[in-house]
Amino acid sequence: MKNPFANLFKKKDAPAPEITPSAGGKAKKENFFSKFIKNKLGKSSIKGEEIVGVDLSYNEIRLAQISSNKANQWILEKFHSHKFDGLPENVTVLEHPDKIAEELQIALQKAKISTSNAAIAIPVTSAIIRVVTSPLMTDEELKTAIASDSLWENLVQLTDNLDDYSIFHQVINRDTTGNTMDILFVASKLADINSYTQIIKKGGLNAVIIDVKCFALKSAVDQINQISGSIEESNLTAVLEFGLDENYVMILYENNPIITDIFIRTQDRTTLIESNNQEEMDALVRRYITQVKQAVQDFETKYEKRIRNLKVTSNLPNVETYLGSFRKNLVNTGFNLFDPLEGLKIPAQLEESVKLENRSYFSTVLGLAFRKLDVFGYYKFVTAVKNINLLPNRHSMIAQKKAKAFSNFAFKGIIGVVAIVYIGLFGLSFWQITTLNSKITDYDQVFQTHQLKNTEVQKLSKNLGKLNKSLELSNSIKSNKKISFRVLAQIASAVPKRVRFLKIDYNGSNQIIIEGVAASDQDILKLISNLNNKKLIAQASLASMTLPNSSNNNTRNMKGFIIACKIGEA
């Protein structure tokens, strides 16, 4: 069935520059500063707000995360396809929200998804997509017209109340020559949108982007074309969705989405699932291709542009069987099965997960994974149709994200200023250190030499002290040689019979230390008494009692002693 809104599309002239108010030099400076801040904030916010693509169906949930590295390579960070039973065929997600939310929780655990931000896509059949032409307006005038509901009431003319819809719009072309502009209008029932967000919330995620499936496919096609370096015309993309769920041709020309529904009968769905009858399959293809051919011809006639290739996405495992018949019935247009993983770097641990003959099956979830939560509108790869977001509270969500980004940016700015000051001081100090480096090196050498000399002086001083002490003792002995002999003689005459001397030392302080053994305590006291009676001994006293050496049999049973004798005046 041909899209009933096709008459709203018209051939476009070359896009005219967007109308902007004139400004002087001051305004230009402010504009430059604003763009600089938004650019920095935009990059920072996108990096900080990771997105997980979530593709929901009645029997399967697909999850994907994509990132880029410093080498500008796109990497499939996370991927998981979670199949489950329990729901009948051909039911919608919204008919069993609790079951889908429960299975989503399981899928997130298996995929080890850490981010809470989710991008989801609603079916094309759940969305109203139109491009409407209006008189040329400034952004402020357009905002006022939308706020009063007059714009959509006059241009879109929905039969239902506008308050019942979540509406997204974006200016995709301004024609100053014709004094008109084209606005992309996308809407969906609020009740359906809220049901999807509740499923996502119960599953453990926070829906921040609600896209439409056809535009998610376009996002995947555009990004893969860019990664793979495709030479296809950048402003013309044709996609054919062929399968059990939805069937349509989408042609995007200069960002204008031209969508034509392809009708298939109930028995045709049965044929797609079960039949191996070639006659039935050929008949299905002829009916299908007739509608595709009409959609292509209508576009080529209206826009005088040739569609050379249709990128096919499908959830049919045997889709290649049908593509052969497609090529026979539509000779002048090529059919290529789209590979949304072409050019992506796939880690070894995920290679098995994406091993499928028909990888176009993953187009929607990967297209969602390519989406960015672009709250500052800097993302240069994003065109009008890739920015679609039907989230009802997207404006307040974006405001919160902006406030968070500004807060983080301000904090980082303060840290940056401190870092600059620190680096400046460090640089100054480094310069000073570098300047004095040679002097410090010389000082170190001198200091090391001084240390060696000082060590040598300390050693020499110590040795000198020992020599002086020895010399002093020697001189003392020499000067008192005569009296020394007399003292020793008196000591010898004072020894009782049962006392034996083991050692006699002179300590250099006018004192003689006697070490010996005695048969009894009385013999020791007798020795001390005898010494005190000698004229040259001023005082003799017991210093300590010792144990004799047990290895000597002669002294084993005797008592050891140490006596200190102070030498008196001669």
C-alpha cells in the first residue's frame, strides 16, 4: 500500500543557508565563544553518556553497545541476542509488557551491560511520519507557532487531539527563494510511548532515546557507509524492510523520508515461515516486487533521480532465496543484503554472537547503538532524521543533562586553572633548577670530597686518641717505675697461703685491679685486710665475686674475686 502522505513530499532545490540574525563584531565573538563552549561540552557529554541499543520483539531481545577509539575505529563493545519462549507468534511487545521486562533483565545480566541509558525503536506502523511545507519562519517564530498548536493543526491536520501524541519535529530545509521551509514531523501515541518506557524502566534501564525503526536502519546504513568508505550518493539512501513484522520501502533524499508500505497477505506470512513450494514463493515475490517497483518508479519520476541499489534488511533466515527472485523481477535495481557490522572491529569474545548468514537481522539494534545523546547538538555526523527522539520528557531530560555537563565542565575548568597555575610554577621552578644544575653538580662533587676527607680525619683522630692514651700510660709507667716495683712487692707480701692471683692490671688511673681465687671468704677478707695495712696502698676493696673456670681442676672448688687497690702517696 502506497504511503498516503507521499503527496506531502516535493522536489527540493539546493538547500539554502539557514536564516540567522545579523550580528556585529561583538556578536561574532560571542558566537565563536558559544560554539567553542558547546563543542567542548558536547564532546564531553557524549563520551560521558554511553548508550545501549535495545531492540525488542515478542520472542527475542537484542542489545548492543558501540564505541570509537583514538584511531577512529568503531568497536562493537557489547552484543547479546536473548531468545525466549512463552509468547505466541505475531503478538506485539506492548501486549505482554511484564514478560518482556522480565526477559530484558535477564538479557542485561547476560550481556553485562553497565550503562543505564537506552535507545529503543518503535515500529514504523506505530508512528506518523510526514514532511510538511510551511511559510519561512525564524526559530523563535516556529517555537511560538508550535506552542500555540496552530502549526500542527493547520499543516498536519490530525483527527485526534494533539495532546494524545508525543511529537518530534526538525527543520530539514529552508528555502529563502521560495520563502518556505520543510519540517520533519514524527509522532506516536503517548500511551504507546509510555508503555515502552515503562518496559525499559522495569527491565532496569532508563530510556533516553525513542527512535522509529526505519530511521534506526537509516542510522546504521549511513554509519556503515562512512566506515566502509562507500561511494554511494550521500544524500540518497534506499532501504527495503522485508520480513514477518514490517514491510516497506524507505527512500531518504536530502533528509526527506519517503516511506511506502508493502502489503502482504496473511497466507503470504505463512509462506515466508513454512513453505518450500517454489511456485508459491515466486508468486509472493511477483506481488511483492510489483509494489516495490511502483514505489521506486514514483520516486524516480518525481525527483528525476535513479535508485541503483536497495539495501535489504530482513528477519528471515532464508532471505537470500527471495533476493534471487527480486533481481529477476526488478532488473534495473540491485538488491544487496545489508551488513550492519561491515567495517566494525569485533572482539574475539563476540565473534560467535554475531555469526549469522543474515546479519541484516541486527540492523535496528546496531543503528540504535550508533545513536548519541547529543544534548548540545554538536555531533557533526548527525543529520535531521538521525536525531529523532519521541521521548515525552526529552526536553527536561536534556536540560538536566546540560546542567550536569555545565557543572562538570565548570569543575574541570577550575581544576584546569589550578593545573595551569601549578604547571606555570613548576615550569618556573624547573627553569631555576636547570639554571643552577651545574652549580649543584659542582657542590655535590665538593661535598662528596669533603665527606671522604672528613671520614679520614675522624679515623685519624680516633687513632690519635688511642696513641695519646697509650703514650700517657707509658709515660706514667716510666715516671713511676720505681714506686711500681715497690707497690707490687707489698701486694705480693700481703697474699695469704690459700690465695692465688690470676691477673693483675693497672688501669692508668692510679688503681690496680687484682683478679684471683681463694679457698674461702675468710681468705679473701684476710687479703683485703693485709693490703689495707700496706703503706703504698691507700685503699683495697672487693669489687666483685666471680666464679672460677670449671675446666681448671685446681680452681674448681675455690671462690673467685676481683679487688681494686688504690695506690697511695709514695
